[in-house]
Amino acid sequence: MPHDKNGQQLSVGDDVLIRATVTNVSAGEEYCNVNLETVEPMFPGEHKTPIVLNARQVEKYFAHEVTLELKR
């Protein structure tokens, strides 16, 4: 079965967190995009995955404010 990095089973419809670092911000009059790079590569020693999203799709992450909610 598919599972996350902590061994938790993944199913269609699950909400997941993808940790990424902002590498570029593109501001426009109608929209803003952010270029991201995953914090952890798929395999050790490999390149990290680049992602581009609209700024409205991301939320700034503050490590000291993180809470863990498990849905069962």
C-alpha cells in the first residue's frame, strides 16, 4: 500500500503536507506565483523537486506554530 514518509497509509482524498522552500516570487497585477523546491529530495543525493504554484495556494509555515492533527 502507498504510505507517507512516516509509514502512514495514504488514500485518495487524504490531505498531505509538502514541505518546500520558496526560491522565487513573481508578482504581477493580476496574480503572484511562487517557485518552490521540496525540502527533502525523493532519494538521498538527488535533486529536489521544483514546483510552481499561485501564491493563493500556499500558506507561510512557522515551525514554532505547528500542531499535529490526526484524522482517523
